[in-house]
Amino acid sequence: MFATEFMRKQEEGIDGEHHKIRMPEILKFEMQEGYHFVYKKNMQTQWQDWSNTEIGLRILLARRQTMVNWDFAELSAPHWRLYHCAENGASILIQGKQISLDPDALWLVPPEVGFGSLNDRPFSQLYVHFLIQARWKASAPGFVRIPLTRPMEAELHLPDAKAGSWKAGCAVQRLVLGALMGVPFDYFVPEQEDARARHLIRLMTTEPGRAWTNSTLAKEAGFHPQALVRWFRQTTGRTPRQFLLDLRIKEACLLLLFTRRTIEDIAAATGFCDRYHFTRTFQALRKDAPAAYRRQREHWPAARLGNDLWW
């Protein structure tokens, strides 16, 4: 309604009640995501659609801590991580190699990358756990070294940033975005090019605990239920049930690490009928029981859980 009235006024050259104006010609693009209006002035002859470039950054945890004993055999997780070590002495073990985390860089870690850690002396570390939209994935697993730039160094040393403050929140987000901008252009690849697959993935990701059925998903994508299963497997490599189960376990991992909710509550929130069924499934997929997985956070400094910023 607003779009139609806006276009009518521009075509008539009417500006409210006072006088007439002639606005630049406006082109209307009807896309899947809705109506987009752009001025023709200064446009290139080829229009590029930026409607699917939102990365959906969500900070889960950001803390600065003096690490005395950073000795862990396995630190894989379903979310992204960003590390900065202020001093030498910290290393990671990945695929049989030991890599020193030098203080002149940020270190970016994609989800589900397994690695160990060790240190030979105490050091100060800033670590950020975050999520981006599921449609963006790393083209290659492993750590990515991002050389520090001056803007990044400024975000790392905010003398007036206090825990939980808006300024600390802005600094952390700018630091993460700067690191993401520092990777090669082809590092990120869309997980799915098919618009129907993206739509179904978005639905299941938004509500992983909902009782999604093949019939419901097929209706959303315009398929017969049996045809949906074949098409979804060909498109994603997994059946809708397998994909949804993976989403639920990843969501459960986040709730175990970043909230104080009980395991029974987490089981219900992620679509499992009871704690027993949830524990059995979780252990089969993550090779660890939910309670043991939650103990990973015991090395974090004592602070509130949630989207807190700890400097």
C-alpha cells in the first residue's frame, strides 16, 4: 500500500500540500523478498541484487581473560570463534600440526573445526564466540590468520569500554566484522543457491524445536512429500529429518554453553520428547553427554551467561 502510493506521488510529481517537485526516475524491482526501490541516477547498467547478503551476526560471548592453563584436547563447537592473544606462548594443535598464535593477528575458527590447545606461559586472550547466518559457510576448514590492522588494534584497546556497555558491544562487533572482511573474497560460499532450499533451511533454523513434518515442509516448497525427501537429499546431501536433527543438536549445544537452563528444559525447547531421548541422540552425534559437554565452560571466568561482553 505504501509502495503503491509512493510511486503514484512520484509519477505525478506531488510533494505534500505545498508545491510540485520532479524526483529522479525510480525503478521498481519485484523480487522474492519484496519490493525494492532504487534511484536510477548513478546506477550502473547492470543491477546487482544485494537482498541476500545479510550475514546475521550474533555475538554469543566476548571475554578477555588471563589464561594460565589453556590445555584442552578437543575444542570443536557449532559456532564461530575469534581469538587474539596479547602475548606469545599459546598454540593450537590441528591435523597433527602445532601453530603458534602470534599477537600480531586475529585467529578465526569456523564451526565444527576440531583442535587442541596448549600454552607454555600465562597470556592474555580475547575470545569471541559468534554466529552468522547458516547460509554462509567456510569454503575450507581450519584456522584463518587475519593480520591486525590499525582499526582492529583500536577495538582491542578501548580504555573506557566496560563489561556489558554499548561501547564494548560496538567494539566487539566491529572487530568481528573486520576479521570477516579480512578473509579472501572466495572464503565464504552460500550453502544453498536454490531459493526453495534456502527458504526451508531458514524456517527450520528459526524454529528448530517445532514439530516439522515432511508434509508441512513440502507445502512450503511446493512439493509432494515423497518428492520433497528426494529433492532435499539431492540438494543438501541430507534428508529433512537428518537436517533438522543436526539443527536441534547445534541449538542444544548453544543452550548448554550460553544459558543456565536445565537439560530437561533444553530437551523440550529443541523438540525432544524427554531428557533420555535427548541425551541418547546428543551423545550419538557429539560423542559426549550433555552434562559433560556443558562442563566446557568451567574454564570461563565467573560472570553472567548470555550475550555478555567481558573486557
